[in-house]
Amino acid sequence: MKSVITALVLLACGAAPMVCQQPVDAATKEDVEQILEVSGLRETMKSMYTVMAQFAATTAADVYKQKNPQATPTEVQKFALAASGSFQKATNVFSVDELIEVVIPVYQRYFTHSDLLSLNDFYASPVGQKC
């Protein structure tokens, strides 16, 4: 029994450095922030929020007109503005910056420092600027 415990302790001590060791080429938060900036993700997300708010307003207006065929254009417009305002409030609860903070660890998990340097080089190139 004593030899089994000794073997387990030695095995645990031998495996500890492998478990605790950081990847040699780990991506940093700064690496990820740079690729998100160079690739234009922040601006793309802001544009998506704007388009989604417009879509919510248009859809709400259409539904309101269908359910209230006698509604005046002013009533429909008020309803559309209310829907757009509600969507904008919802996006303020989970802002673009907060979404990016959630995305950073995902990039760090699946990309190395070298990967992100290569991606940054690509997005900084003329071809990457077209994407």
C-alpha cells in the first residue's frame, strides 16, 4: 500500500509541471485587441446594431399596420420609434465593448501569439484591407 501511495505521489509531482505550464506561444489580450481593431470588428458590430435597430423598427411598423389597418402614419411611426428605442436600450445592456471582452478569451484559447501576428499582417496588407 505504501508503494502505491508513493507511486501516485511521484506521478502527481511529475505531471504537475505539464498541467501548470503556460503555452510557449500564448496569445495575449493585446494581440486579440489588435486583430479585432485591424479587422474592423468593432465598427462592423456597431453597424450591425444600427441595422438591427432599423430592422426592428420596420418589422414592428409592418406588424402594427397589419393588426391596426386604420392606424394613421403618425401612429405607425410612433410605434416604429418605440421599437427602435427598445432595441437600442437592449444593446446598451450588452454593448459592443462588453461583447468584445467576452470574445477575447475565445481568441486566446484557439489562436497563438504567432497566429495572431500572421492575421494582423494579413489584415494590414492591401488584400486584407479588401476583406
